[in-house]
Amino acid sequence: MSRQSNRTTDSKKMNSELFTLTYGALVTQLCKDYENDEEVNKQLDKMGYNIGVRLIEDFLARSSIGRCQDFRETADVIAKVAFKMYLGVTPSVTNWSPAGDEFSLILENNPLVDFVELPDNHNTLIYSNLLCGVLRGALEMVQMAVDVRFVQDTLRGDNVTEIRMKFIKRIEENLPAGDE
Amino acid sequence: MYGMLFSIRSFVSKMSPLDMKDGFLSFQTSKYRLHYYETPSGLKFVMNTDLSVSNARETLQHIYSNLYVEYIVKNPVCVLGHNLDSELFSSRLDAFIRALPYYSPRAA
């Protein structure tokens, strides 16, 4: 019994290390290609967006979660189901704005940044910016326009990683141009 | 067809006295039944069957999770929103439909 559980945790650790290393190689290559932190941040966001618009379909298919009734429910689903499913961590949802349209996700540990240290010449680089793009792309496919930013990052010396999400508006479904 | 489905869907949601759970499921005429499944991401699945099939919702859900997501979404070459261009998807979908219990080629 214990041998079986060892095997499953080992295979999970193996996958996450490969993932972390792959992400690191990706960011490193982007830095070499663009040589400008702002450009790299933008590219990571764009790549994240492209991942997000597809990831949402996989998420909906695997979790069979229906439509969320409000932004609070969305926040809970993102933190407790989505992050758990894809990154194996469960951030906490805090710092709700009084209007209920903005909240923070606090990540104690970010699997993307295992083994990572930012060198001094890259202090405007948002290493995990891919996550912002993913969240933005995924929510856009469920008709929510949001703004996602990092406000704290353990790589830049903060204690935790904090992602701030702000609801901008509901995207209305457009009817395609009539071609009948 | 989109206009018709959109109208039926908004009609159903307005008519529903309580919180609408699944929304519009299917409609039937004297000749066929149209089954409808919509994902929260706005993707719409439509299947037309004869009148003997009462509930194809699970079938459509299966097509979404196991065929569409696997063969179209996860394929970077397939552009979402354009025509579904994957041979693999078409052949798997075909095999799946033929294997359904209520599918039977009718003798001409």
C-alpha cells in the first residue's frame, strides 16, 4: 500500500519538475530573443492568453462545472478547482474590494518558480506573467473581461505571490453576420 | 440555424419560472428531434436524430469532453472558431456515432 502511494507522488513530482524546467527554458529563451524585460512580459502575456482560450475548454470538460452565478463564485472556482487541477496548488482568495469586483489570489508557493532566482539585470521581468495571460484568456471565453496583474512576487523579494484580478465587464455574445 | 437556436434559447430562459438549470435541451417536429448542448464557453453542439432518441445530452457532453477537447482544442494547428479541420477528429467522431446504441443504418 505504501509503495503504491510512493509511486504516484514520485510520478507527480517528476511531471512538475519537467514543467518547471520547461517554463524556465521558455522564459530564458524569450529573454535572449527580446533582450527587453517589457517585451518579454508582453510576449508571456500573449502566450498565456493563447493557452488560456484553449485551456478553458479542457477545464470545462474535465470539471463539468456549470456557469458561475457571480464573480465571487468565479474566484472560488479559479482558486479551488482550476489552480488545483493544473498547478497542484490552492491559492487563497482575499482582499475583496468593497464593490466586489476585485480580489487577490495569494500563492504561498508558485510551482513555476521552483529553483528560480532572478538576476539583477532583470528586475522588471514578471517571470510568471504567463499565468496572467492564461487567466485573462480563459475568462474571456466565458464572457468575462478581466484585468490580471501581479502585485507581489516571491522572486522580487516579497513573502508571497499575489495576483490581483479585476472584473471589467461582461462580454455580450455577438450574433454572427447573417449569411443566409 | 444560429439565429433560430439563439431565439429559442433566450425564449426558454425568459419563460423559465425558476433558476434555469440546463436551459434549452431539445425540440421535436413530427419528423425529427434536434438536441442542443451549450458549454459555458459558448460552444454549441447540435445533433439531429429521429424521434426515438429522447435524451442525447450525455452523448453531446461526451463528444465535447472526449472528442472536441482532445482532438481540436489540444491541436495547435486547428484554429478555434474556424471550420473543424482535423481528419482524426472526423474519423473518431464517426466511429463514436456509429457505436451509439441508438444508431442503426436503416435498410433503404
